[in-house]
Amino acid sequence: MWPVKYLDVRLRLPRELMHPMQEFIHDEDVVEYEELLTWNVLEDRDVEYELFYVVADHDPYLEQLASVDSFRWFETTVIDEDSLYVYVCQESREADAAWREAFAAMEVLVVPPIKYHDDGSFDITLLGDGGNLRAVVEGLPASVETTVLEVGEYDRRHPRVTHDVTDRQLEAARVAVDVGYYEVPREGSVADVAARLGVAESTASNLLQEAQARVMRAVLDE
């Protein structure tokens, strides 16, 4: 089966299949960024556990979490005034099973994180042989909009430098370049980056540090 292929694909579910939190991201100007970091689906118990990283206005986001019927419980850990981790236990939803079936019979792996966008779409990375990856895409319901972002041979020893960098971290790094943060001598500051992003300085600093750490790990193959 080796070499294994990877497929980066963007999926957009129809309204009737969207999770209430996806609808909230789409409808309300509250969430700046959200990604699903890891998950565990217990099919025999019809329950799943999920860990999210979220950049959002905390109060309305927490109110929305509390309103979702499928959530048995959730816990949050505040990182700073803009971002937090959300650990959720939720009952498996029939609407999710409707599109997940395309993955069930195929020998593919889903590689976290899954990144969500404010138009209701999300980006997902799949690993497998080319035939199975094509079958997954072709097996999705016709109502699911599918956009192939990138495909190639997977080699974790030599990953793409920005493979592990989130969209939000990459955005912060681009802004940092624009304001001269990486010039020698430095022309811009973390405050300049924060102002351009519209976030707190601590959030901007965290985004830049995380982006730099992930890029350096990729460069050094560690």
C-alpha cells in the first residue's frame, strides 16, 4: 500500500446536516477561529468526545454551547481573553452519520486538526491509497460541496513546513511579515500584529510563538 497519499479537502455541508455550532459560526460574528484537535467516537455507546481550540467572544460562545441538545456536558479552559479549549461529550447525531458513512467502509485515516470556517465549511486531511481517497470523495452525499485543496505522497519525515500551522497562526505570521516584525533590525512589534488582527497582544504573541515552533519542528524533522 505504501507510499500513502494524503488528501486535503474542504467540505461544506448543507444546512440540514450542519451541527448547531457550525450554524452558529456561520450565522453569528462571534467565532474568529475554531479547530477540532482530537476526538474519540464510541460507536457502541453512541457517544463521542471532542477537544476544540477556539478563538471567540467567550460569553455568547458559552451560551451557545449550553443550548446544544446533543451535548451531554462540556468543560472549558480559558487561555486568554480571546481563546479557550473546549472539551465536549456529545451524543452521536444522525445528521453526522449521514455524511460520515463515506469514511466508514474505506481504509483511510483522518489526520487532525479539522479546521472550521465562518462559511460553514471545514478542512480535513485524509490518508490512504489513491483509490480509497477518491472513493471517499465520490461517496459523500451530493449535497456536500467538496473542494480538493491538495494531494500528494505522505511522508512525515519530510513534512510540508506549514503542514501543522493553523490558518490563524499562518495569518498572524503573514501580518508579522507585513508589519516588519521579522526584519533585522525589527521594525514592527507584537502590538502592531495584534492591532492588525484585532486581538489582544497575548493572543498575537501566542499565535506567533506557536507558528514559529511548528515551522521549526518541521524544518528540523523533530
